Amino acid sequence: MEARVGDRITMAAEHVGQSTREGTIREVKGEGGGPPYVVEWSDGHTGIIHPGPGSVLRCEHVEQPADETTG
């Protein structure tokens, strides 16, 4: 997995009845965009995650806006 600061991340629930967790990656501590990641979750908590076997993660890279000052 390759993540960048600002990417949105969704992590599947660990147990039946729990909802998925969504957050924003604030820091990438591994080499080449790899884990562990510092994530700010949608509930306001911040934590370090290191996805293990069986984890289901989806990262969405946030596209940088084009520079509109050309010309």
C-alpha cells in the first residue's frame, strides 16, 4: 500500500455490528508510502495504525489542484 499525507482512508470494521472508520492520513512513517500511518479519524481522534493481515483498507489520493496562475 502506498499512501500520502492528505489521503482519505477507510478501514473495515473489526467486529460484526461496528461501522467502518474513515479518516485522513496526517503522517506516513514507513518507507515509500508504507505503514505505519498517523490517521486523524472522523470522530476527531488521532492514532497510529499499522494494518495487519486481513485488514481491509482503501486509500483515496487527494488530487492537488492545478496551478491557475499560468499565462
